[in-house]
Amino acid sequence: MRTPVTVGVLGLGRRGLRLASIFDELPQTELRWVCDESAQARAVSQSRYPRALLAADPAELLEDESLDTIVIATPPETHYGFVGSAINANKHVFVDEPLALTGEQAEDLVHRAEYGDRRLMVGHMVLFHRAVRKLKEMIDAGQLGDIYYVAGSRFAPGPPDVLRRALADDLAVLMYLLADQPIEVSARGESYIWPDVPDVVFCFLKFATGITAHVHASRLDLRRDARFTAVASRGTAVLDDTGIDCGLTIYQNAERHPPSDPEERRGPVLGDVVSPRLTGDDPFVVACERFLASVRSPARAPDNAREAAAIVHVLGAVERSADQNGRREPVADPPAHATVIELPV
């Protein structure tokens, strides 16, 4: 019987508590530590996880030589420091998205993890939805034909972090589905409540393959909505990530002969509408299981650190473009590693 992987969770907000519960329940793990500077958060955790040790200072987790992994669910601006410290302490790391605030920081963390032979997993949870993986399978198998363009929208009332939260998820999905790195972006952000804090972002991306995409993210629209539309030669696929489960609908083009009269050359005709049957796996659980697999067997289940760093590079280009009122901005220093994230079926 394998020795359980020991886990410490740093940051006990809503997402941190959810991750702590998953690692507490998985049979191959032992929730050893829970840590937060808030006494109230620690009190809640003590009642939920009575067998776990409590800490207010992350140094207690770093100094525990018996602790294998640290799960970081803190604000994005703290990720670089906490992840770097955990890797330096010889811990594997699962961190909430995004990996870091800048491409330089992200690349540094990837280098540290590789040099220290530590696994570094970034929790872009939307990628672990079965619907997203199913659409990826269909695109790779050519079932949709040639992809023309992809459109994404994500409306979620919340804190002023549209770029690093909502847009990061959208970029992760785009780069995963297309297995490609954007080479150029153009973005505009609008601030309505606080100056210099974007409440809404409109972003256009051009990929190396020639495929284009546009994304609209807002924290002000009270309609909670998140969806992707991939328009292709054989039909249109719509991912709906609004509810608890992520749904997928395929609008197929009807078969027809090309018209000889130029005036009759209209767009595609709607054929069958199909909703593939999908398993109801919890994407959070799938992501945690994938992380554990990478810790135990990195050759069979590599982490996604380089792909996550590529997303941060694109976010940097988006920020620079938005600061220049939509000027076209190249994606700086794209990693040479292919941005293909392999996920379990």
C-alpha cells in the first residue's frame, strides 16, 4: 500500500476550503496542514478538518520536512512569492490560477520547479470540465472541420480582477482547444467604478495558425454567463460554462450542393443539433487527481506549468495592449514548448 501524499493548504477562502475538502477526502492523500492569517478562517477549518494542523504563518508548512505538497489558494499577487518559497522548500505545488503576474515571474517559477524536480500544477479548473475535453477530442478528430474563429464571453460579478481571473480562464480554454499560442493581441479595457481598474475587457487574438478569436469579459454584467462558440466548416460548437455543469451543444451544417447562382451563395444551413452525453465528473476533483498523478508518476502525468506560463505571457500582452488603448501587441517571449495541455479522459 502506497504512503499517502501529505498536503498543506495555504489560503482558506471559498476555493481554498473546497480544495482542502477534496484532498481531505481523497484516499491517497493526508491533509496535514491548513493555513490562513485569519483567525476566523482557521476556526472554521478546525471544525471541518479536526485532524489537520492549524497555522497562521506559511513558514510552519515550509519547515515541515514530512510535508510533500502545498496547495496555494491565495490572491494572484502573492503567487510568485509563495510558489517560489514552496519550491525552494522542496515541495510540490498546486496553485490557483494564474501562475504569476508577469511572464518573467512565471518562467522563473517553471525553471525553479524543473531544476528542483518538483511538480508545479496550476488550477485552471475550466480545462478539467468534461465538456471542454470532449470538444477538444472532436476538434482534434476533425469532426467540426476547419475552425474559422472562436468567440468567448464570461460575465461574473466579483472583485476587480477581470484580466487575471475571467480572462485567464478564457485564454486557457482557447489555447487548449486550438493547441496554439496567440502571436498578436489587441485589447481595450473600460473602467467605470474605479479609475485604472478595468471592469470590462474586449480582446482580439490572432493565432499562429491564422485562426482568430475574440473574448469579452465583464464583472459588471449581473447575468452570470460563460460560454465559448467555435465556428467551423462543418458546424458550430457552443460550450456553456454558466451552471454547475459545463454543457456542450453542436449545431451541424446541413449537407447541400454549392449554388451556381452567386446571389444564392448564402451562409450555412442548420442541420441536426446534438448534445453529446457527458460524464458528471467534478472538475476540481479531476484536477486534484491529475496533480497527485503528476506527483507520483511525472513521466505518465506531466504537470502543466509551462502551459500556464504561456497563458501569463499572453495576459501580459493583453495588459500592454489595453494600456495603449487597443494597440496591436505581439506576445513577448513565447515559450518554445508547445502549449498543448494533455488531460485524462
